[in-house]
Amino acid sequence: MYILALETTGAHASAAIIDEADHVILKKSEGVLNHLQNLMPMVQELLAENGLKLSDLTAVAASQGPGSFTGIRIGVSSARALAQVLDIKAIAVPTLMTFAYHMPQYTGLICPVFDARRSQVYAGAYRWQDGKIKEAVEGAPYMIEEFLNKVNALGGQRMFFGDGTKAYRDYFDDAELAPKECRLQSADSVARVAKDLFMQGKAVCCEELKPNYMRKAEAERKLEEKRHE
């Protein structure tokens, strides 16, 4: 079994493959927001360097969002196309949840925070319990202060991830931040979530793989506002 995982929701695209023994191989792009140009060549390199072919893949997973709207579209569209051409299953992976797999030994709250502009974030809080991920704060759009109040109300140890920790750094002066090497999105964690979902029977056909933007794009909101003026 080989599952290909695509991560394009952040600034740096990455791809990973996980096998039945939980062995993960990862390739990351050093470029910023060059997903459309680099994603598929990176996948081809990942396969070639490890003696694999597209036909060896059992399923393909995409980090479905939230995150960069353009990045999400690229990752989901690429995964759908591969699943359709190869006639294999697709797996939709919630991006915020993947951060729990960045640090599976951490016993406190794992809190990914993505910058959504205008003091807004996409965020959630997760913890490991009995070998499973538990959602302590629902992954959703929040005002930054609203989210932090929810996390603080839970008490205990917590660690923050994501580009929101930089965009709203004043709110995180005294907070425990994840190490830089695992603070942002990465396809190796997407692959681990994908395998768990696959084993739970949650793979779908390519048409059912959908993005999760969590809110409408700015252009869509402005268009709707004009229609109602």
C-alpha cells in the first residue's frame, strides 16, 4: 500500500508517500507559493527517487483546507485528477488536524492558528487521548481574541503552530510556540492522517474530494454585497 499526500495550503508545497508499515518519505519545495509550477514535478521526483511509479499508488490524499484559497484549489484539483486517471480512491484531510501528527507525543493542547487577515484566524485545538485525536476546540474561523479565550478557558499546557503566530505575534509573546521545523504545514503529517482515514474506510471517489475554505473568498463576499445593495 502506498498513499500519496499533497500539501499546498501554506506557503511551501510538499508531497509525501506513506506505506503500510507507516514509513513516510517527504519532499518539500523551497520556493514560496509556486505550487502550480512545482507540485507535479516534485511528485514525479519523489516517486522516481524511491523506485515507485504512479501505478503503485493505492490512494491519493489532499490537505483540503483551510489555508490559501489558491493553494487549496491546486492541491485538491491535482489529487482529484490523479485519482481519476489512476482509478484509485481519494482522501480529504482536514488541514488543522494534521498538526496533531506533527507532535504525537505532546500531552497538551496542539493549537494550529492560520492568518485569515483583519484579526481573523482559522484555528482549532487538539489533543492526543488513548492514541486518538480529540478535538478540544472546533476547527473554524475565529477572531484571534475569541479563539485564544476558548483555549485559555480549557487551561493546561498548550503549544501553538501556524503562520498566525507570526502575523499576530503580539498575542503570543508568552506562549509556547512549536519548534520552527514543525510549525507550518507539511505533507508527512497529511500522509499519516490520510492513512488513518483510509484504514477507517473514509476514502472516497475523486468527485467527492472537496476543498474546505471555511469561508468565502474576499472577491465572492464583495460581489454578494454589491448584489444586495
